Amino acid sequence: MKPFSIKMNLENGNLEEYRKKIVRRLSDMKGFYIDQEKEKRELSKDPVIYEVYEVSTPSEAGQLSYGVTILYPGKIGEEYYMTKGHFHEKESTGEIYIGISGSGILLMETKDGDHHFIEMRRGTIAYVPPNWAHRSINTGKEMLTFLAIYPSDAGHDYGTIEKKGFRKVVIEVDGKAKIMDNPRYQ
Ligand code: M6P
Ligand code: ZN
């Protein structure tokens, strides 16, 4: 393949071109939020939670792909809007996130019990090492946008998180974001 470039608006993360757009609504992530009653009630409106604009290259070792995620502001109960979160199918692969706008938290954890978080805002360059699941949470009032760069053959393993959830959750307490133990973690 040939080298290429695509323009990104550094204010809002908009890409001039992309290969694939993914829109995730609440109905695409049923059972993810702590307050299941509120989740069910919100499902009637089925809000868009986030969008991903992907520039993917062939899924081969050595290739890199990238994409912009736009995570809407909002909450289900007291829990902020978040991405599904995933491990990589190819566990030996890492990822880089670059904050473009808004504010939030990048929550990470390993299968053997370690966890970590990084505050994301414009200019933050976060490194997700191999073997760490990653989920983004919008704790602000604006869109949280960031650019992610990852090996094209990394793959998404959603199953583990769908089954167990993350060890930690991010909820609003007295108007502030708090990271707490997930009461529904299995
Ligand atoms: C980032 C990257 C993508 C991921 C997206 C949304 O842009 O990590 O690979 O798809 O966030 O997260 P998720 O796939 O967990 O819904
Ligand atoms: Zn990833």
C-alpha cells in the first residue's frame, strides 16, 4: 500500500475522511450501567452514547490503524456515559490515546487484578500497555474527543468486559467525578 494522510480538525477531532463510522447507542450496550432501572428507562429514548470514526488499514502485523472517538456528555443515573471498553484479542498489543477536547477518564485494568486511570483532556497522551483493558468515560459537560492509534491486528475482545464489567466505575457524587468499586463486578 501507499503512504497517505487525512486532515483532522484539532479543535473537535472531525476527520475530513474516514473508512468506517460506528455509532453506539444505549441499546448497543444493554446491561453495562450500574443502575439497571435507569438504564431501562433511558432505553425508550435510546440516546447516542458515542461515535467512532475509523481509519483502518489491513489487519496484518506491522500495520497501524487510528480513529477518533466522540463520547457524548451525559449520565445513566449517576454514572457517566462511557465506551464499552475492551481487551485486545491479540493481548500483546498496546494503544495510544491523544486527548483533543473535553474531559474524562481513561480507565484501565488487567486480568490479574491491576487497575489504573488517567485523566484525559486536550493534549494528554495516554499509553495503554499490552494486556490492559481500556474504557473511556466522559466526566465533563462537553463532548470528549480523542484520537486512538493501535496495531491493525489488535482486534477487540468485548466478551470479557460484557461478562464481568470493569472493577471500577466512575459516578458523580456532589457534582464531582468519583472512581468507586463496581458493585456489579463479577
Ligand atoms: C478508541 C479505540 C477504538 C475503540 C473506540 C471505542 O477509539 O480504542 O479501538 O473501538 O475507542 O471503544 P470500544 O471499542 O471499547 O467501544
Ligand atoms: Zn483498544
